[in-house]
Amino acid sequence: MAELSAESGIPVATIKYYLREGLLPAGERTSPNQARYGEEHVRRLKLIRALVEVGGLSVATVREVVAAVDSDRAAYNVLGVAQRALTVFKAEVPADDREWAMGLLTSIAKEHGWKFGPDNPAADLLVGTLCTIRALGHQALLDQLGRYAEIADRIAEADLDTLEAGVSMDRIVEATVVGTVLGDRLFEGLRRLAQAAETARRYTEG
């Protein structure tokens, strides 16, 4: 275990905690108090660390994600679990507002070939956001929703191109976590730079 700790950069006490919590599979027992750990344990530890430290997930949620990795090797299903774990949001909005927002979102989704269920956490996040924008009176932003959806399609293509480069399911799920959390921050930064440049072009140049 000391070697596993050195290889992964995770303290022995933390590794033992992950073992007790069922996040990390047990090593191959070589003696009553010795076990052998392999590269798969190193990768799993790095995945757990990404989920906890980058994704900010609870141990209980991480257990759900790694259980999906171990029990279902279908990429679509595992990525679905990971995405749901990362999108924890419950919008509390009046029924009439929710109906309006869902109608708008459903229309956009139909145009772009997106499919989602009523319990999709990303859809719930969008419903709450759309209702807030409308309540603040920013119709111009709502009018641009189609353009934002087009950009989202291109970003999704880039995201999936990145994921498909993964050589193992652990690696793909880890990329999902890192790409979703840090990818959001990355795009936010790029958007700010682009906004500053576009503002300069429109209002200060010429």
C-alpha cells in the first residue's frame, strides 16, 4: 500500500478510507496483512480524486459513479451517471413558469435533435435559468437561445471527440468529470476574452 500511495500521490490513510467505503476494489491478498495492487488501482485512485477534488462530489455520489463503471461497461450509461452526479440542481419555480420554460426548451431541443426526460438535471437547471432571465426582463437574451444552442452543439462535438480518445472506461469517466467542470471554466474564460474583443471591435475601433 505504501507503493500504491507513492505511485498515486494519495496518503495511505485516505486509500484505506476509500477501501472501507467501497470506492476502491481490494488488492490481491498475498498474506494475512499484505495485498498486491496494480495499475488499475492507481487509475481508480486518480478517478476518485478527480471526482472528489475536481468534481466536488460527495463520497456517496462517487460510490454511485464508480459502481456504474464496475457494473455497466456501456459508455452511454456510465457517462449518464457521471453527468447526473455533476449536475445537481433543483429549480423551484411556479408551475406556469415551468410549463413555459419547458415548452421553449422542448422546441429548441426538437430543432437540434436533443432528447431528454422530465427528470434530466440539466433540463431542470435550464428551466430555472430561463425563468430567471424572463423574470429579470431580458428578452433579448432569450431571443438568442437558438444561437447559443448551435454553439452548444459544436462544444458537445468537441467534448465527445475528447472523450473518445480515452482508452479505458475509468479514463473516459474521468475525462467527463474534468472536461465538464474545468471545461465550463475554460469556456467561461474564453467567452470573457471574446466579449472584451467584440466590445472593442463594436465600440472603440474605427
